[in-house]
Amino acid sequence: MYSEILLFWCSFSVTEKPVKSLGKTFDCSLKDAASIRATNEQLESWLTTVDKSGLPGKFKAWLYQHGISPRILWPLLVYEFPISTVEGFERRVSNYLRRWLGLPRSLSSIALYGKKNKLTLPINSLSEEFMVTRAREVLQYRDSKDLRVSQAGIEVRTGRKWRAHEAVDQAESRLRHKELVGPVAIGRAGLGSTPTTHYNKLKGKERRNLVQKEVTAGIEEQRASQMVGMRQQGAWTRWEDAMERKISWAELWRADPYRIKFLIQSVYDTLPSPSNLFCWGKVETPACTLCQGRGSLEHILSSCPKALGEGRYRWRHDQVLKVVAESITTAINQSKRLKPPRRKISFLRAGEPPPSRPTVQTGLLGTTNDWQLRVDLGKQLKFPRDIVETSLRPDMVLFSVTSKQVILMELTVPWEERMEEASERKREKYAELVEECRRWGWRAQCLPIEVGGRGFAGKSLCRAYSLLGITGARKRRAISAASEAAEKASRWLWIRRDKLWANASWTQAGN
């Protein structure tokens, strides 16, 4: 009798006023339709409030990432949202983000949320967070220690377009397949260099985390396959020798908004070049204003014969070369203050702590203290006659007389898709000079290095720094400085694309 009275009063209370428990609202219908509509209105209210706040666009994006996104994820978890509704939310959010960052509406949302892109932004995808959260919910129910929960057959409903339990099954199948295949070689590293995680040996939280990472990897693969099908915005998928760039919130805050806007649009080729304006129906001809060729972004920043003749690309090349030379000069000066590494065996008594080791310089710069660097800047570089006489002029010559070592470094600032071609061309150009140096008893090698025109350093630059002994934080700072110099110079070339190229423009851009 008491239970019947309690049930009556509870049903009367829910009918009169909805009950809220753990963030979830229950009404008399026991359905989530009203709550989904309320969540939709709440999201629109938050976005509108941020949009009208009067803050700079990058701060509005930060408010979404750290304020709106965490708050909207909880109702997406407790209510039965179909994935199609969540994707609608994300499309709305993407429109606001494009407007706040000054990006065109034609830019793909993969450019905003992709974590395996060549250019990664610090913004999370709402649909991806939803998928990973729902996958974690499936694992929590299935792997619960309470048998009444694990055997209850609880179904996580996410609509017909994407099902959470199928995504979990597929992720676990992929992990088992990786377990059977075993460790594989990645890049230049040998077998065993990359630590492997054995899925079958993991349990509990570690096992669930690995499954969630695999669900995320599957989402990234789907994005990559979509980008490959985009001829223009997906061109970065063919940058085999370019290193990835990740923009942090700290960098986004410090950077000029126009710089970030140019960087993103140049990577995905959505800048208003004559070629794009012609495709969009804004102009009558796609001709370049300098040479009357087809004015694509690649043509303007890399292959315009008139710009090449005026020295625009040479100026950009020298801006990057100056930064690279400064990094190497700093490393040379530091190596002279450090002791060269010595191989010795130290024996310790049982229980005795090892002595602290002095900081030593590794790499080629640590082999001797008389390194000299000559750079083809300001005045015409002359190859050291003490080594060999030649008319060739590498961008940088690094040599040591006592150890008879010489390194030829040739910088190229190519279009990112042509990095490998530029490296092979420079290597062939100086092959005979390297052989001539070796015939005269010098240990010589040629190091072609590339920094892309849009600020993406080539892997050759990373290898060259490592070979010289510039490692760790110093290498990251040096690569970042070279990338920023190339990006800044290219942005100036873009601004001056239809203007005269005078000495005044060089001074202004250099400052």
C-alpha cells in the first residue's frame, strides 16, 4: 500500500513539474525530445552570447573550446542524442569558428578539427568527442564488475548512422589485428625502436583507454580519406617531406590574426588568388597581374617568372637563410664553451650513486672547436681556397681546418609538394664538388635543406640540425624560427602580389 502511494505521488510530481537528477531532466513522457530541444536552444544561446561579446575572434574560439564545449558534452552523454543531431550542432559551431577566425565558409571542417593534418589547430570536434564518450559508455557497461550491470544488456543508442557498439567492436578488431602483425618499422627507425602496447595483456582502465584511442584513430582515417578526395584543400596529403605544425593556444594568442588567417588559407588554398576568384565567378580572367599566367596560389608564391626575375623569391630565400645561419652560429659558439665528449668507463661500488656528468656537445659540432661558417648573404660567398677552388657558391659552408671536415648546406624554399625534387636537384648540383673535396683529403658532405614557402620545414632541416648536434629544445626553436621566417616572407609576397617590388618593400617586410 505504501509503495502504491509513493508511486502515485512521484507520478503526480513528474506530471506537474519535471524532476532533475544528475543533470538529466525527467518529465511525464520519459522521453528526451524536450531535453534535446532545450539543449539545442542552450547551445545557440551560448554561441550568440560569445559572438556578441565584442572580444577578438581568437578569444571567442578559446571561450568555445574551454567554456561551451565541456558544458555541452554532459547533456550529449545523458540524453539519447542521434549522431545526426550532434553533427548539426557541429556544423553550427563550425560556422561560428570560421567567422571568428576570419576564414571562408568554403573551408572544410576537417581543417578545423583534424589532428593528423599537416597544420593542426587546438580545437576539438564536437562529434568526435561525442563518439569517444559514447564508446567509453559502452565499455563501462560491458566491463562493469557488477554482474547485474554487465549482463543487463544495456544498449547505448546513437541513431542509425553511427552505432557505438559497432565502433567499439571494430576498434577491438583492429587492435587484435595489430597484435597479430606485431611491431613494424616507422620511418628510419629500426624494429623495436617504437614501444608497442599489447592489447591482450591490458585490463581495466588501460584497456578502455586504448580502445578509445583506436576509435579516434578510425575517425582520423575517415577524415584523411575525405581529404584525399579533395583536389585543392587536400593537397597537403601529398606533402611527404614536410613536417607537421601544431598551433597551440599560446601561439594563437601571441600571433597576429592576419598571420593565422593567411597560414590556414594558404595551406588549404582558399586565398582569393586570381585562379580562385575566377572559379568563384568574381573576376573574368584567372591571369596573374605580373606575367599574365594562370594566377594560382602556387604560381604567385613559387613559380611566377616575373616575380623570380624581380628577386622576390631570392629575398624570401635570404630571410630564411639568415635565420638558419643564426641558429648554426649560436650552436657553434655554445660548442666552443663545452667539453667534447670522451668515452670512458667509470666503476662504482655497490650502492654508490653515479657522479653527475658535465654537459657535453654532441654531433659534428662537438668533434672540434675551430668550426667556421661562411654564408652567402650580403656579399658574394667565395668558397674557401684552402679546401678547393671552384666557382660554385653554396648557401653555407661549414668547415674545420684541424679535423679537415667540410659541410656544404644549400637552402631551398620550394612549394611544399616539390621538396623531394628540390633536394635531389641540389644534391646532384654539388656532387662533383663533394667528390673534389674528398680527393683533397677532406671529409665532405652535402646537406640540402628545405623550408616550404608556407612555413613548413622539411625533414631534411631536422636531420641536418641533429647531425650538427642541435637537438632538443634548441632544435625545436631553430625549426620554429625558420618556419616563421618563411611564412612571414610569403605573407609579404602575397600582400605585394600586384604591386611594384622596390627596395622600400624589402626594408618594411624585413622589419
